[in-house]
Amino acid sequence: MKKDDLVQLTIEDISSEGLGIGHVEKMAVFVKDTVIGDEIQAKIIKMKKTYAFGRLIQVLTPSPDRVKPVCPVSRQCGGCQIQAMDYQAQLKYKENKVKNNLMRIGGFSQELLGETMEPILGMEEPFHYRNKAQFPIGTDKDGRLVAGFYAGRTHSIVDYHSCALGTGVNETILELVLAHMQKHNISAYDETSGKGLVRHVMIRCGFATKQIMVCIVVNGKKLPFAEELAAELAKIPDMTSIVLNVNMEKTNVILGSEVQPLWGQDYIEDYIGNVKYRISPLSFYQVNPKQTEKLYGTALEYAALQGNETVWDLYCGIGTISLFLAQKAKKVCGVEVVPQAIEDAKKNAALNQFTNAEFYAGRAEDVLPEKYKKEGIQADVIVIDPPRKGCEQSVLDTMLQMAPERIVYVSCDSATLARDLKYLCENGYELRRWRATDMFPMTNHCECVCLLTRKA
Ligand code: SAH
């Protein structure tokens, strides 16, 4: 096999980046836009020593799970990887992916995983579920302003405003921003040169409250005629917060640390279950509120609180899980690295009249060991919800020293989850229950909650 060859293969699996995987002459070939079970013809576009990349030329025999994507730009856009897969098949695939990682990386037996698994929680309506969108703004080769999403693995922008995962109001907002830029000759940011002004438009909606936030990210301290744009945007029903975010770094991190209010409040509010949350532009907030309620419901169920427990919630964001747990615990302590999120968490506790929740700003790997050493903190239950890279060793070790009855691990990456569970289970814990939740339909991401208990 060599570059430019036309090959035939059957797709057997999907990679962690969402590419279909098949084999030709025992070599793995990765092909985008394919579904497990497809028989395809592909053109080899890149050869590596032990694997290759192909481009889909045609589907010879479609997989029984292949469906027509809803979105017209689903192939170009990097946002969705598996829109061409039937939704029920997506759920099966995700559940298997978690299970395989727990087996392969975590070393758990198929039998134990079968006994402890509860069925994946999917969505009834797997579109328009995102409460947040971040549109990059740029120019095309003719110098026209464009907004949309990055094409897969690149930073070129697919000019498309009505993403099938987002809300309808996104399109209206983007069009107003682009018209404003055109009218006043305001430039879009260019990543390669680091020049130009408008970088991103971030939009957030509280699904329960309907409140809308628009955050315009600029490579400068000001947006020309900002009041005029804000006045236009403010006419949109339920508009609550319009802010400017300053990001003058040459980085692909979207938001900078400075926020200037332009109109209305500098935050919006939303509910998950009965708990009300205040959300600032810089704070992490789950993007799929419907599924979040199910995810947190599972975490709460696994925590099995009776009312007299002390709970630590690590990587707590704006205290979302913490406050869910505070409804049932004696005391909850949250730890989070983003200081603005901790501000929100404290305000959220007050907003909901919780007096049993405390929050600490700092890295979990610093705060937890330090508090354990200096104050001898204890926990009956520890809940963790780390970013994709999972937990630092010192967090795991301190948790083992604190020896809570139960550990509830909420994870957005089943590979690091499996690695961390392996360590905890080699050191006194056992896996009792696990359940995947589909927070991101049409993408290859999957969330999972696990319950570990301390061996007697
Ligand atoms: N439990 C929250 C947030 C989960 S996302 C919720 O469900 O909304 C993971 C969070 O971990 C983010 O808020 C991120 O800012 C935070 N984080 C990342 N690295 C961290 C670290 N080393 N220590 C503490 N928090 C961290």
C-alpha cells in the first residue's frame, strides 16, 4: 500500500478522534466520515510506519447503522464526528467504548463490568441540546467575513451559522455581529498573523430561565461602536448579558481573563433540577443541561447520602455537583482552580440558601494534600469530576489516605478514568456501579459516573 492507492475496507471501530478504523493488508487505516459496518472505498492520503490515513471516496455497502446527517456541513465541520451513525447505535458504541477502556486500561474483568454496569442514559431528542456555542470569526480567501466552526483538525472556518446542536438564536446573534463589523469596517482576527480585532462570539443560554449571554472576544481593549451593537443585540427577547472579553494573547485558548460589561448583567442564571446557578462568562458550566440533570442524579444516587456525611467535591466548577449534594449532606467542600468559578460557587450557595457548602480556589493537587496534612480533613464521600487528563497522582494518594466510604468518579474521558480506577482499586477500593451518560450526541465524547466503595 502506498500514497494515492485506492483501497477497499470495512470499518470496524472508531478512534478517539472520531475516525473510522479498518484494515488493509493487516495495517490500520483511519478514514473520516465513516460508520462502523460500512464497506468503503478510500484513497490513501498519508502513510505512516504502522498505519495510514484514507479519504472516503465512496460507501460501497452502507452499514445498517448509517443514516443521512441532519446538517449540510457535517463532513467539513469538526464539531460532529458521528452524525452519520444512527443515534441508538451511537449509544451502544459509547457504552462499549467505556467498557473496553475499563477492561483494557483498567484491568477490570468483563464479568465484573457486566455485573456493575447500568444502561447508558441517552437523549430523546439528540439535537439542539447545547446551551453554549463559541463561533470563531475570520475572513475567507476573498476577504469576506465568516463565522462558524473549525473544520476537523484545522483552524479554517466553515462558514455556517445554524448548527444543529445549538439554539436558534445563535444565528440571529451572529448575523447582527457580522453586520456591525461590516458597517464599521471592523476586522476579524487572523490567527497566523495575530492581527485583526474580533476573535470569537460566545453565546450561552440558560435553558430553564431562557436568559441569553453574548460575549464578544476581541484582540484589543475595545470594540468600536460597542454601545450601538449592544443596543441591537439587547432587542433580542430574553437577552440578559452582553460582555466584551479581552484576549490579546497569541493562543488558541478562546477567552482572556478580562471581562468588560457592555449591557445588562455580567452573568446569567439557570436551573438544574431545583438548584439555581449563576454563570459568569469565564466559568465552566455543563453544555447539555438536560443530560446534566441525569448525570448529577446518578452521582447523587451513587453518593447515597443520609444527611450526616461530609462530602468533598473536587474540580467543582461553579459548585454545580456540590450544591446538588448539599441538598442531602451535612457538609460539602468544593475545590476548583478557576477563581471566578469559586466566586460563582459561593454566590450560588447563598442564592439557594445553602449554609453547609464551602469552596476553595486552587488546584486539587495542592489544596487537598495541604488541607489533609495541616487540618487532617476527613470525608465520608469524595466526588471527583476532573478534566480529560484525569487526576494527579497526589490527588489519588490523598484520597486513599482520607479513606472515604465511597468515591464517586464523574469522567469525560474513559481512558484516564480507567487508569485512575485501576490505581484506586489496587489500593483498597472496589468498583460497584458504573453508568455512561450521553452528554454530547453526534460527537464521539462520552461521560461516565462510577461508584467505588472501600473494601471492608
Ligand atoms: N463539576 C463541575 C465541573 C467539571 S469540569 C460541573 O459539573 O460543572 C472540570 C473542572 O475542573 C473545570 O471547572 C476546571 O476549571 C477544573 N479544573 C481543571 N484542572 C483543575 C485542577 N488541577 N484542580 C482543580 N480544578 C481543576
